[in-house]
Amino acid sequence: MITLVLFVPIILGIFSLIIKKSYFNRISLFGSVVLYILVAIAVWSNFEWYILPDWLMVYFQFDNIGLYFFSVMTIVFASVSVYSLFYFEAHLLTAKQESIYIAEILFFIVAMTGVILSTHLALLWVFIEATTLTSALLIYFEKKKSSLEATWKYVYICSVGIALAFVGIILLSIGSRNINSLFFNDLYKNAKEINPFWLKISFAFIFVGFGTKIGIAPIHAWLPDAHSEAPSPVSALLSGALLNSALLGLLRIHEIFIKANSEVFSNSLFLLTGFLSLVVTSVFMLRLKNYKRMLAYSSIENMGILFIGISLGNLGFFAVMIHLFAHSLSKSSLFLTSGNILHLNKSKKIEDVKGLLKRDPRTGWLWIVSMLAIIGLPPFPIFLSKFLIIRAFWLSGTGWLIIPFFLLLIIITFGMSSAVFKMSFGEPLNGESENIKLNLAAYSPQIVLLLLLLVVGIDMPQQVLTLINNAASFFH
């Protein structure tokens, strides 16, 4: 199974570039989607099919937390693929342009898959660097001056961050020279033998390096530009999948501290940067004039919430897994819907968009409901994850932090909801009051994502609960 998800999309992407036919482009894209869905189901069912040689299989494995992140990524990948059909039509892409887009998407997905399945720290680092290179091409896909600037900013900042992470890996290898291995299982089993000084120094470098890729404040400068300039389906992938894969890499390092009984140090970094991200988002959310940048800052906020949850122990880990799922799906829905808005209004400025509910009621309601999902209105799952994080504050003896946590969330919610309602209600600008209906691919992915969120929020299926529990148990 691992062989299929690592190699088949690459092969299909290469053939798409060679053949350059629309029918084959779609076969490559949706064939990869179906493959990922089938592999996820097979692993859920404890069915595995090994093709890779034993020496290579050691480097790629599904564990409980990896399966969870892989499943979330697969859902986002499927929704982005369906929406891409509308993107092709709206932007009048040629078969050659489609083949480039699809090949880049598939290479990017494989890079993130490598991050999720890697069992070796150095290999994980290589795949995180690969995600930078493959996603940079997607950010620049529309070849505008602003997207070129955002791409270079993204590549430069993330490359510096990844270089710092590489230094951290070297320092960790110095501190763990008695172990003589960078396989995660070996590091976990012998965590207490790692020199505490080198462990802490290495984590500082890795935290900054991977934190840059996650987009956590204050090392988030690339994220608003990249997410706002990329095509909307690519923005959904960046926010709903890329940030998660980088976060998983950092979580695997954090587990070393847990096994070494030294998590106080790493938890303090997670808590500090988590709150800093909420502060930065609250400041900018009230001043933003670009709705795609607004969604990008919302990603920074939610990464901050995840960092806070990570620092709060077992209940926090459970809340993090729920929040990660809910954020990925709701933010993907928002970014895909923003593509509809951009198509209708030809502008990313909030002030240029009015009366969405009259111009295109389907897009307007998707925009509003997706916003309600991301801010955590019941019964959407983010309400549950935030409630559990607040409870984890009490259990960890830091109940006083609930006050600033609440205040920052209120400010962010006010800023985002004000912009969304301002865009949705009222009369359309320039007398554009005709009721427009886009094709089905422009709405169906968001509808499915929101329905999945409602199902999980109202009555979480036992299979989903088991998957979340298994992922959260990784930290025990």
C-alpha cells in the first residue's frame, strides 16, 4: 500500500506532462484520489500489502497518528480535486496547463505523504524540503507578479527555516551518539539516554525550523502572502494539509521529550508561541482588507490553538486531534468558496464584495456556514475542541490562561464574522443583482466537507472516535 501512494501519483503526474490530454489529466488526478481513499480504508481495516524491499519498508510505515493525518489529507485532497474541475473551466486552462497543474498537485501530495509516513528523522526532513519545492510551483501557477513575489518569499523563508531544522537534527545526533540512530522508534526507546543539554538546544532549532513551515507566529511572514496569492484549491491544500504534515514532524520530535520526561521545556515553547499566534492574528484580523489573507491569518490562529492544546497534556492531545480535523475541513471549505467569490467579483478586497446571498445564494451560504464552522459555533467540532482545551487549562493548573484565551478568540471571531457578513448581505455592487449559478464542482466539495463536520459534531461515529483516540494515544 505504501508503495502505491508513494510512486503511482508520481508516475501518473509524469505521464500527464508527457501526454497533455484533458482526459488523461483527469484520469491521473481522480485515479490518485481513489487510490488514496482505498489505501486509507485498507489500513483502517488492518489490511496491508508490502511490495517495497524490507530495507526500504523500514523507512515508511503507517502508525496510528500517521494514519489519522493521512486520512485528513486524503479528504482535503479529494475535495480539492473535485473543485479543480471548476477551476479549470473558470480559468479556461488548456490541456497543457491542466497537465502542469495536476502533475504539481500530485508531486506535492506525494511529498506530504512522505512526511507523514517517514520513520526516520533525516528522511522526514528531506520530504519537508520537498513539500517546499513542489508547493512553490503551485503558488506561482497563475504567473502573476504578486504570486511570483509570494513564491520567492515562501521559498526563502521556509528554506531558512528548514536549514535551521537541519542544524537541530545534527545537534540531536550529537546528543544521541550513544544511540547511533535517527529512527524515531530508537529515539523513543532510548530518549532518557539523550544528553538533556543537546536535546533542548536541538529542539529549539527544530522548533523554529518546522514552526516556520507550520506558519506559527512570529515566523509566519510567508503564510499570508502564499495563501492569498495561490489558486484557491492550492490554498486549501496548503492550509488543510501542508501545515498538518509539518506539525506532525514537530509532534514526533516532541514525543522524544515526553519519553525523556522533559516535556516541560517543549510544552513551554508550544504554549508561548501558541498564544503569540493568537495575539498576532487578533491584531491583524481587525485591519485586513483582503478576504484570502483573512483566511490565511485564521490558519495562523488555528495553528496557535493546536500548539496550546499540545502543551496541555493528554486531554489537550485529544482536543488537538479533533481541532486538526475540523480546521482542515472547514478551512478547505472557506478557501474553495473564496475561489467562487473571486470568480464572481474579480477582486480579493473585502470592500469590493457585497450581496453574495443575492448574487449567488449558494456561494453566500457556503461562505457563512463555513465561517460558523471555523469559529466553532455548535454543533461544529471546533466548539468541542475549544471546550476541551479550556477544560485542559483547569486540569493542568493554568486556569487563569482561560481569560486571555477567550478574549483573543472573541476579537478574532468578531473581525472574521464582520467581514463575512459584510460580504454576504446587502445589495451587490454596480447593480449586479442577477442570480448566478456556477457548475456543481464549485459547490459540492464544500457541501460534503460541511456535512462531514456536522456528522462528527452532532454524533461522532465510533470509527472516527477510535481513529482520534488512537492518534491521541501516540503521546502516552
